[in-house]
Amino acid sequence: MVTQNQSSSAKDVWKFITGKELGIDFDWTYNQDGRSCKISFERAFPFNDAVTFIDAADSNTAVTFAGITDDGTDLTIYRGASPDKFEKPAASSLGSFNLVTVRSLNIKTENKKSIDNMSLVDNLMITLEMTGREAAIADFITRLNKQQLDGVVFQEKNSGSYYDKFDFNANVLSQTDEFVINDEERTLKIVLEGRVPIYAVSFLYGTSNGGDAADTTGTTGGTIKFGY
């Protein structure tokens, strides 16, 4: 980790290298406001080790990574909010986005802490929600008649024909519904939740999975599969 300059040329460089690795957690959200990922690193160190580590920060030399300058900002991979599909089961739409007021996908780590407060991640916690004003009685009955543990597809558009696709197998997410009619609103809300072991998550890239043919990391788009 490299700070902003502390003088005309000096930066503080914190090196969490072998023996000083940090635990990692993330909280990843797609919703009507945009896409974001909050990443947290944490670990406790014995006092004397911590003093030595901190003292070295103003003399360490940063590692150089090809193609990364300054703080690493790359606006070519900025992504805005752009809904494409919300299906349960696959190919069966949960409704039009025209009348949706809230839609969100949240994926975050679930961990246990080691004795030095480092996160040991076991599972991913997933919450998928859509609330809309497409709320006729017939719409509610259609939702209620969905199978409780159907597979689910959530998809966001990227540039051109590229997309990010989240494919949840059957029995991964369970469904709850809320139908509200009052003086201020008439809405239908669906919430899908589940817990997935981190080793039951896989990644697919390339032209048939949302990205460019030469893309092997998911930068242009891709598919994440859960519970297969």
C-alpha cells in the first residue's frame, strides 16, 4: 500500500509480504445507483513486530507493476448501472425494469477470525432484490407460483454487446415476497438470499460468456456461476 506524497518525492510504502499477509473481505454491490466493491484488509501483529513494520514504511521501495501508474485509476473499466436481465428460472423474466424502483445484488464474504484477527473466508453471502410497481394481483400470483429454489440469472450490460452475468444454480437462493398496498404505494418486492461456499464459485470468460474473445480476466465482461 502506497500513500500520497509526504514531501515532493517521498511516499510511505507499507509492504504486507510473506509472514505479514492480511485477511481480505469484500462487499460487492450492483444496484440502481451504480456498481461498487468495498475491500477490507485486516490483521493484528505483536507490538514489537508492528513497531518495526511501521518504522520501515518511510524507507521501503514500492513494487512496480506494468501498466499501473499513480493510484491505478483506469476509467476505461468504469461501469455504470445498466440492468439487462433478472430471471427465475433462467429464461423466465421476473418482470419489466420499466416500473422497478429498487434492484440490487449484494455479494459479501462470510468469515471466521484467526487468533491474529485475520479473516478466513468460508462462504459468500448473497442477497438479490427487486421491488417494482408492476404489482397487479396477477403479478403477485405469478411470483408466488415460482418454485422456491429455482435457478436465478441476474445480468448487467457493459459496453457494446458485453455483459456481466451472475448464474445461480437451483437450490442456491431461496425466495421471499412482500406485497404492499397503502395510501402511498403499491409495490411487489422479491428477495432472494443464500450462502455459497467459496469453492462452489466458478468464472467463465470469452465471447459466449459476456466478454471479448481475448479477455481472460473478465475486464470486458464475463459469467460467474454459483453452486454448480
